[in-house]
Amino acid sequence: MTANAAPTVVKLGGSLAEGETQRLSTILGIVSAATRPCVVVPGGGAFADTVRDAYRSHGLTQAVAHRMALLAMHQTGMMLAASDSRFVCVETLSAIRRALREDRVPVWMPLKLSADDAHITHDWKTTSDGLAARLAERLGGTPVVLVKSCPVDPQATAAALSRAGIVDAAFPRIVARAKLAWRVLGAGDEGELADLLGVEAGVARPSAPRRRAIRRGK
């Protein structure tokens, strides 16, 4: 893996860990075999659902719930990182760069960088989607790829995906302001993820969808 190349930020939706165990295993196998540098951003998944329940039941402020949801991402991240020795949990930009130099795949734990970040909203408008875009922005404008459990229209804009509830409200704003190259992959797009990360035959690739140019900005 070429550590000096710009890493791709790969957000793995927490819902991937719910039900479709084989698909999650395939995706983790692809990411762990990446020959191009990448950083994993974990979704909150079932852990974030628990936070949403607590938010409703206990009258929490969105700011408190947001911080709790960041910790939910930590829990998913630790679970993902346990799947392969190449993964390593990291919190800072310097730790990300160090992991890449060591040919590891960093799994970002967001609390330290995100809890007081003035460039995001601290509410339900900013979830792991927006945080992945924000990390790409902080890394100097690197590409960001969101991997979702649902089918995704390859022609949809970021704004349209947000209106459909597939990405959060923060994602379109951040990719536009930072002029990020982005992609949202859905069910059946594992082959495309493998192509993006430079993974050759030998890692399971359940489908071979048509290739499309990575989106940029809006």
C-alpha cells in the first residue's frame, strides 16, 4: 500500500453488521486487503439506535445525544477492528498517518476530533456520513466512500440521497464546500469497492456492477 497517496475514507454503515453477516464479512475482507490507502469510519449501528432510544426516553439534548452517538461509533469500530489484525483503532490525524505508513488500515474513533468541532452540527443532522466527509476534509480533501446496506441510485446527487434518507443532512453540505470526490455504494456494489481499493481476484467479490466515475461536490 502506498502510504504517501491520498487515503480514501470508507464509511461502513453500522446496519451492515445487522443481519447480513456474510456481506459484512465480505466487505471487511475487501477493506483489509486494500492495496490503496484507506481509513475506515464506522457507523453507529445498533449502538446508535440505543442512543436514539435514550434520547427519546430521557429527554436528552441533541448535543448530549450526539456525543453519545460518537461513542456508539467507537463500539462499532472496535468490533470491526477485531475482525483482522491489519485494522487498528486510531483517534487523531497523526495516528491515521502513522498507521498508513505502517501499512495498517486505521479505524477512526471520532470523539476526540469531533466532540468540539465547530465545523459540524452537534445534533442528529450530522451522523457518521457527515463525519466521514468531515474527516476527508480534514485529511486535505481526500475521496470519501459510504457503504450502505440498501440499494443506491448511482445517478443520484448527494442532496437527493439526503432527501431520500440514505445519507444524512450534513453529507451534501460538506462534500460541496470541500469539493470532495465521493461515492455512495449500496447492496451489490462490493466489486466496485474492491476496484476502488485496488483489491484483485482472490478476495470475494459477489457482483460486478458497472463502473462509474466518482462523484465530486454536489
